[in-house]
Amino acid sequence: MVHVHRTITVRTPAQTVVDYLRDFAHAESWDPGTVSCTRTGTGPIAVGAQWHNVSEFRGKKTELTYRLDRLEPGRIVFVGGNKTATSTDDLTISEQDGTTTVSYHATIEFHGLAKLADPFLKRQFEKMGDDLVPAMKATLEALPAS
């Protein structure tokens, strides 16, 4: 299992950040590994909503179906999966003194023979986490206040 944690601080109001991040289709803007992310249903975004995500990792594209698993004040959790892996993006959002902090935790659990790659892939997932920070910060700071 691979764990990646990053913290992003922005001047955008927390509610604006939550409203934006809860639509996982926006991952195209803030996650450098995401090639495309499309909502597969209609209606309001609520627990159970799903997205078809195409990501690129090590030069190969992989497809996952993501589901909004938790939507609570200050916390959003998406769980994505395919036959090779389960990926959890757990975002905690808090506001203090005019700034908003997003605590981003990604956990990737490989299945079957892919588990053997865990120790070798950690460094690449850490780099993806490093690349995510400036992308997410720029995207969130560019949002208009709601």
C-alpha cells in the first residue's frame, strides 16, 4: 500500500474550495496525473456519485471508476478502483485566519501480483504528490469566491 500526504494552503474561502473539490471531474485541473474525468450520472453531487477517470502513470493510461464515498462538512473522500488497484483520495478542508488548508491524503492499494510493485512505486507516487501541490494551489486560488 502506498500513502501520499500533502498540505495546500490558499486564500480562497473554505466553502468555495469544498464546492469545487466535491466534483471529481475537476481533478483534470488539479491532478497532474489525470488525463480525463467524466461524471457518469446526473443530478446533484452526493454520496454515491461516480466518475470515469483516465490517469497516466509511468507512460501508461489506466481507467478507474471513482465514487464519492463521504461528503461531510470539511471532508470529501473519493474511492476509485479497477482490477489492479483501489485508490482513495481523502481531502480535509479547514479555514482559519483568512486562509484555507487542504490536507490531501492519497492511498493506493494494489491487488494481486501488482502488490509486488508497492516498494518500487512509492517514489513515483511521491513525485506525483509534489506535482499536485502547485497545480491544486493555482487552481484553487483562481476560483471566484462564492
